[in-house]
Amino acid sequence: MFSRILDQGTATALLLVIAFLPLMAAPAHAEAIEVEGFPTLAREAVTFWSDGTRIAGDLTYPKDMADETKLPVIVLCHGWGGRKSHLNTEIAPGFAKEGFIVLAFDYRGWGESDSRLVVLGEMPKPNADGTVTVKAQAIRQLVSPFDQQEDIDAAITFMQDQPGADKNRIGIWGSSFGGGHVIWRAAHDTRVKCVVAQVGAMGFNEQWVAGMKTRGVDVVQNNIDRVRGTLPPVPQGEDTIEGLRGTPHNEQFMTWDPRDSIQKITVPTLMIDASEEHYFDIRENSGYIYEQLKGKITIEYHVLDGITHYGVYTGEPLEHFNFL
């Protein structure tokens, strides 16, 4: 999206050019490997810390430029149940071959990233150096909007000091649940210079309440029980949703709505939806945001005809609105 739309001759495209030119390559590193199918690209595994948890990431970038080169950055934010491996096959290389340094990463508790730990039983007194030995539960595949926002913040912070990256030209791209994440981040993070959200799930309040009632979930009582310790302090394997991987943190979704902050967005914004979206009403998500912000910022909204939510990841939609 960051590059293919430049052929459309639009205001958004023009500002994206201004934000990210010159498009130049990142320096190669000894530990980098060639990207399969993309001989001009290198990939480097990285780790960084987010609120005390190690996060696994992959940098993808052109490999044939001098060390002093500074490259514009794209941080990729995957969707519900996604992993960086899903982004590394086509999306990250597609952007990188256009001259960006691209970071894909796994949220905490997903893929190759470490888990948040919850201590089981009583915590012993720390040793003189502050360490303890405990039995703990590893929290895996939790869909927590607040934890994931901390991870996105850490990913952007990591790229601010990454060799070959231009900290003043950072864009964020998010898909599905990640589309909501990047909208919230653009509203709250001045380091972000442009944003793309595709098939973005922005808010869940009304929809989530209705769905939980249908599934017999009493989120208010669950919240009380977690605080008082009669339910596990962090949801694991509860109220999972058919067709989606991971445990939703229902109590957090009750207060998670990126649409509440959209008036703070000032950077060029592109949103893309599928006409046959089956998870949510696009008019209440990206469509709503576009109606609220058009005329106030440089913003575009495209609805791709004839595809469902997952249709954006393959074939002509991927090629037309991305980079191939």
C-alpha cells in the first residue's frame, strides 16, 4: 500500500512520497540471511523488550547499500491470532523491495515471543540481588489490546535506534485487529508519520456486548472474580471464538475502541476494506473514521469489491493495493 498507491496520483500518495523519500536501502549485517524468493533482500532476526517481556522480530530490507544509508521504516502489526511468519512471506518483502526497512514481530505470548508470566502460589521473598524462584504460568495466545499496544510502542522505540533506519520517517501498517491498533497508535504517537489500516476492526463495544450475552458471558462478574481471585487473573482458553485463534480478554474489549481518539490523527491515513466483510460492519469501522476525518486530514478510503475479510491477502487485491 505504501508504494503501489503512488501510481494512483492521489493526495495521500503524494504525502506518502514526501514522508518517505528518498527510498534507499539498509546496510547489510553479518548475521542477516537472504530472503527466500527475494535475492536482493536480507532478513535479520531481532529481539527487544516490551514491559519486561522479550519480543521476537524480523527485519527485512534491501541488502546492497552503504552503511551510512538511512531507510524509512514500516512497522507491521498483524491481526487477531496472526504471527510475524504470516507477514514475512509476501508483505514484508514486498515493502522492503521498494526501499523500506520493515519490522514484523510477534506480540507477547504469540509465535516466537516470550510469554507474560503469572506467579502461581505465594511469591517467596527476593534474594539479596532481587531474584526469586517461582512456579509460574506462561500466558499464551491472549488477545489483549492493551498488552499489544505496549508491544507496538516498543517496536517503534526499537526502530528509533536501529542502524540503517530513519527514526524521523516511521510508518505503521496494520491488518484486521491490527488495523484498529494502528489507528489508535497514529492518534497517540507523534513518531508515526503515516498509517495504513486494511480490513481494520476498530471497535468492539456494542458488538462485543451482544456477542458475550449470546455466549452467556457476564463480563462484569468475570472482572470482579479475577480481581478477587476466584477466576484465573488472566484469561486462558476461556470464551474462545469459533474460527479465531486465541483467548479474547473480554474485560479489556469493553473499554477498547480506537474510534474514540480519531480526532487526534493528523498524519496521512489510508484505509482499505472488503465489500463482503463478514466480521463487522465496515460502515461503523473504517467507513465511520473516514466520514469523521475527511476534509480535516489527508485521508483515503477504498472498498475492494467482491472479496471477504481474508481476500486482501492474496491475488489481485494484494498486488493492486500493496506493492507487487
